[in-house]
Amino acid sequence: MHSTGSFLLTVIERVRAYLDEAVVDAKFTNDYLVRHVICPEMVNVMSRLSNNADNPIRVRHSITLVKDQQDYVLPPNVGEIYRFAIMDSGGRITREFMPENEFHPSGPGWHIQGNMLSLRPYPAEAETADIHYLPNGDFQPHYDTDGGTFNSSTTFTFDSAPTLGAIDNRENAYAGAILRVWTKTTHAVLEERVIESYDASTRVATVRRPFTTDVSASHSEGGMRYEVAPVGMNSLIQAIACASSMNLGTARNITQKQMQFILLQYKSAMKTIGDNLSFMQARKPKSYQKDTVDNRNSYLLGG
């Protein structure tokens, strides 16, 4: 792990080590690596892992339906939409819209066209419905040393010019990403929170659970060190570092032998993080013994 605890700086440090890339007077700057090497490989790794993970981040996005309007723009990082419904204040589904075949007698219900949600029959009245989706991890990660600002314990403003990487200007692009914030004075504590929504016009991210750090003290001490990246698991860092090394190694035309060594490290890291994420929910695992207290039919065997 990099001395700062940064996800992105750790990946950069490992990429340079794998490829024996210079740090001083380097051909590729840290910022270039984040924008053009780490970012695309991060999306590749996260997409591969999300298919089998037991802990995918689920995002709820509200859409205001307009009478007789067919198409509605979706957030930019939708991976899988698994529900489109109306929910009450207690979190209970009161009405759900089901997707059907194009030739269904009542119409297709809803379907996806590019970055739009298309409804047919058209809404008969104005109401608010929610799409529930899994984000695909497609966002611009970035790291900043002292430019983040707390507005409250649940809202945080990003720096307009981060130290590494770039701000994603797409509306709600960071929904489902992880916001990592260090305590200001000693940087002794690093908190990670899931971003629930993001306002691109103000660069304000709203997190799902409040930070425990002293927000008032943060204001008096100036900007915060923060990072927007995946959760800081070492096996995940290693997988993205290896994938990034192979990406950059292709540009540097490294030997086939060296590429194979990095590929072996990548496969090992992907196996570790894949196993970890695939079996986190152990109460109802993917397989189970039939003769247990949880199987009511087992009691019939005893007569």
C-alpha cells in the first residue's frame, strides 16, 4: 500500500514496479496513468467481478414520469436494471412495471434504448417511479490532496481540479462509487462511504451513510484529502494494478515472458478477490445440505 493509503497511488506504484518504469522524468505521468490506463482497466475488472459478487452496490434512481411522455434519460453508469417500481415511504413496493415482449397485447411495458428508458403504453398520469440498478463501475476516479469540502456529514464537494485524474461531468456519474476521505490533521483515519447521488453542476456527492469525522473542524482546517475509487481491498488493488501493467506493457512493447508473469499475477489476484466477493453472504450460500433445520421437507423423512 502507498504511504498515503491512496487506492490510485498504490496502483501507480505497483504498475511502475512491474514495468521498471521510472518515477523521476517518467515517460508517463501519474495523471496520464490514472486517466488512460487505470480508469479503463478498473472498469474491466469491476465489470468481471460484479457478475458473481454477493455484495453488489444497488442504486435507486427516481424518475418523474410525465403524462404521455415515452422516453426518459438513464444515469450514465447503469449496468443492470433489475426493478422499475413505485415505492412507499416504508420501502415497500406498491406497484411494479414489468418488461414484456414487443408484441405483448398490452405493449412492451418498458425497455432500454441506448441511454433511455422507453415506456409503452405511455404514462397515464404524472408520478414518481424508481429504477433499481447495479452500477457498472464506469466513472472517472480521482485523488485530491486538500481540495475536498464537507457541506454536511452526508454531502461532500469535490475539487474542480483534482491532483490525479479527472472530474466526471456526467450527471449522477458517481452514484455507486466509493468516496474515501481522510481526517484532516493527522490523516490517521480513512473513512469509506457509498455515494448515493452526484450533482455534476455543483460537484456535490451525497453519501448513503454519514461520515463520523468532525465536519465543523474540517471547515476550520481547510480542504480535505479525498479519493473517489473502488473500495480499498488489497486483492482488488492488486488485480487492477496487474491489469493496468498489461495495458501499459502493451504500449511499451515488453517481452512475452514478462507479460506472462504479470498475467499469472493478474489471474491469482482475480481468483482471490472473486472468491472473496462471491461468498460474502454465507447465511444462504450458493449450495446447501438438504438435511438441515432450514429444510421443512426434511421432517417428512422421519414420518
